[in-house]
Amino acid sequence: MTLLFRLLSCLPLWLLHGLGCALGWVAFLASPSYRGRFLFNAKQAGVSWLSLLGAVGCAGKMVAELPRLWFGRPVRVRWDGDALIDHALDSGKGIVFMTPHVGCFEVTAQAYAKRFGVAGRTITVLFRPPRQIWLRSVVESARQRPGLLTAPTTLAGVKQLIRALKQGQCVGLLPDQVPPMDQGVWAPFFGKPAYTMTLSARLAIQTGATILVAWGERRPWGRGYIVHVRPFEGDLSADLTSASVQINQAMEAVIKAAASQYLWGYARYKAPKLNSHA
């Protein structure tokens, strides 16, 4: 499988995105449950699904671009708001990057590692290991690169994140990802209760790290990406439930601004599962 990924990584990004767009539409048309979830989430957010036709294809692009990002030649990346990172790093504090399921979240960590991580300010990204053993080995080998480390969604992984922040390093995670049971709180997300992780808030509160919101926008026709960085508005509450509401609101703002690249088919309102790693 690694060989297949390496072969696909040789294709130009515009072609991979074209294939991915077709894949996204096949999934949308062939799966009633996926299509229903997509439409429900869009309606819950007050967004007309007709304005989100591009988002159908973007879901497939997210999959198709991975071989190139993991094994291929570097892609073109433009920064928007990187001065916020420079300022945060100069303060000596760690940074908690919060990235919703918008655009290419894989490229945000890679772009940071290439520009800032190789200078000694490593970023550690929280990820949920794939269930398939063959895919797990591909992911682990692909994501290990200079300036970029990974931490699994386990107790050991959380400790790794805390150590990194206390050392003035950076961490990245998707705060709109549904956490396991007893690792989150119910908080409104576009007006509907959603089980929301408290880890991102706990990391910032416990270590005093700076919070930045970041996401990777796909440029059309395979012309690369724009990594947007924005400050977290307001002071994060010390109460985890209130902080989770604030974080959800920050994620909503990004999603509304980049609605055509949000994964509307993501099961954001699903019930949490027991943590098998506990």
C-alpha cells in the first residue's frame, strides 16, 4: 500500500484534486446516510446546501491529496497571519493551534514544521491512529518529518502534548472532533448540543499557552494552499464548559468563513464512545 501511495504522489496536485472531487460526488450520491448527514449539518448551521456544492468535492480532495502531501514533492504554501506565530514564539510561551475540519488540516502542520519547526520550535500534532494496521504504518511513517511530531489520542499522548507546551513548543489538534466518553462536555455547536472535547481548553489553561486558530485553504486548480492564522478572540474561561462553548464559537466562525471547504458530512453530533485506550 505504501508503494501505491508513493506512485500516486507523483501525480500533479490538480489531477489528484480532480480525481478527489469525483470521489466526493460518488460518495455523496451513493450513500444516503452520508448525504443526509451532510444536508442536516448544513441546515443546522443555517447554510443552503446549494451554496455548498464545492464542499461535496472537497471531501474527496482531502483523501486524494494525501499521497502527495505525505510522499510527494513539496506543495506551494502561502501564509496569511504568520506574524501572529512570530509574536507568540517571541513571548516564549507554547502555542495551541486549533484547526477545525476545514480545508486541508494536514498541510497546516507541515507548513509550520517547514517554516518554524526546523528552527527548534517543534509542533506535536494529536491524531487518532487508524484502525487498519496497514494504514497505521503508512500514516506513522508519512507524518514523521523534521519539526513535526505526532501524539496518539491516549493518556501518554496527552502527557506528550503537555510536556511540549511546558517546553515552549507547539501543539495542534482538531477541537471539533468528537472525543471519547468522559473526555468532553456537551456544548452548543451551531445551536445544537454536541459532545465537545475539553482537551484543547485544558492544555491552554494548564500551561498558559497562546491559542491560535489555523486552517489550510485549498487554492483552485491545484495551485497549492493558503495557511490562515487568526487569534483566539477573548480570554479563555477557566471553567471547562464555558471554555468549550467559546472554542465551539471560534470554530463556527472559521466554518462560516470557509463553508465551501468544511467537511459537512462529518458526524459532529454523534454520541461519544468509550475510550478503548483508557
